[in-house]
Amino acid sequence: MSLEVVELEIPEVKLITPARFGDDRGFFSETFNQQRFADAGIKADFVQDNHSLSAVKGTVRGLHYQSPPFAQAKLVRVLRGAILDVAVDVRKGSATFGKWVSAELSAANGTQIFVPRGFLHGFATLEPDTEIAYKVDNYYSRECDGAVAWNDPDLAIDWRVEDKDAVLSEKDAAAPAFADFASPFEM
């Protein structure tokens, strides 16, 4: 089984495309293999799998983080539909602090994204009834859960969603500005 790994403009964030083997019945793909990922330089001991459904196109979830000691790396893939996935570097001392990268993930392209600890993470749905599954390398902690405004002008992320059309949770709609965010992450 092969695995294509591409570093984005922030090299710690990686796009992963596992091989798909198809025939007239459909396809088979090995979406995670700890040894193959480690051989590709992606080391995370995943402890939890999460699954979300966004019924409406233009749903934005993010920008989220969990602070230490419950910081999380994530491996995100789309089961149905498509998303624009975004990661923002918030590691103090990083040359790319405050910079973001994005990638389109879909059920059709089979591409996944690895987002390490020290990044804000979010996504916008590009199709209705989009389902994603993601692995995390630490358990959820309500006390360490946080968010930054998805549409913060200092970050200027192109979400492909107009502010007026975005479907948000109460938490995401009330998230503070990036300028008010005191990052708990170090390089």
C-alpha cells in the first residue's frame, strides 16, 4: 500500500492521500497505518475517533483548539461531501505564527490532512450533508477547549463562505478575536 504525503506552506501540516484500489464494486483504501505514517514523519498516538455531520453547505466549525495538557493533533478525512480545511499556526516563536494553510478534502479525492498540536483548526462545508471523521492524539477536555473567531480580519482566511451565509454554533459565533488570543503553545 502506498501513501502520498505532501507538506503544505507550513511544513508541519501535511496532506495525505492513501492509495485506493478499485474495481466494479467500488474501492478499498487503508486510511491509517501507524507504521506507514511514522515512516512518512507523522508521529501521533491517536486515542480517539470523532465523526461529525454538517447538514448545510456553508457550515463553519472552528477555529478550535485544546490547550495543554490536552492539546490535540488531528488526522481529518471526509466520508461524504467536501470541506475546506484550515489550520492556523499559533506556536509562539514559530516563523509562521499567525499564518494559515488550507486544503480541499472530499470523499471523492480521499485526501486527509494532518494538523499537529499548536494549531487552530476549522473547516467549512462545501456540500450539504458532509460527514467527516478525524482521529485525535489526546482526549477531549471541556476546561481546555477554546476557539478564535473564524472570520477574524487579522487572519483574513478565505473560507469560500460569505459571513452572512455561514452556519455557526453559538460557541463559534461568540469566539474572541485573534488579537485577544493568548496562545498557550510553544515551539
